[in-house]
Amino acid sequence: MSLSPAARAETAADLNALPHARITSQGSEARVFTAGLDDLTAWWLALGGQLTVTPAPHGSGVVLWTLHTRTDPTNTDSTIVRVHALALDTDPLDADCAPALTDAA
């Protein structure tokens, strides 16, 4: 029996002691919702990947950070994982994550 994308992402989270609030499957990908930027940073430090930031509606002062990674970054056949964190647009991202920043898709 094959594991769902959410189950694979939860296994990766458990193996790496990564924080999360909710993990769901969306098609063949997993979506991970975190409590904030510190949690997102922990996921990036453990699994690597690319980070994007998308502003919420104008004037809201909120942004959505998304880490685009995999359950096993060394295996291109592993499950794609999108790790999300909402933050104020004035909240700084950990400087260690700067190499992972890309333009919003």
C-alpha cells in the first residue's frame, strides 16, 4: 500500500524533528502549514529548497512564504512538499535563508 503525500511529509517531519501545525495532501504533493517563519526556517535548514514570498491583498500587511522542497532532497522522485508560513510584511526572514529566495511564481 502506497503512502499518501501527507503521510510521506509527516514522516520527513518526524525524521527531522520539524515543527508543523497541519499537513495535507493536494494531488501528488504535500502541503505543510507552520506557525511562522522560525518553523519555515527549520524546514529549509533540514530539507533545502527554494523560498518564495507572495503578498496578500494590498494593504493587508500580510505575506505568504512558501518553501518548495521534497521529502528527500537528494531524490527527484520523492514527494514534492510546499511548506507555508504566514507573516507580517515587516517580519524578517532568517538571514541564513537568503540563498533560497526566488521571485514569487
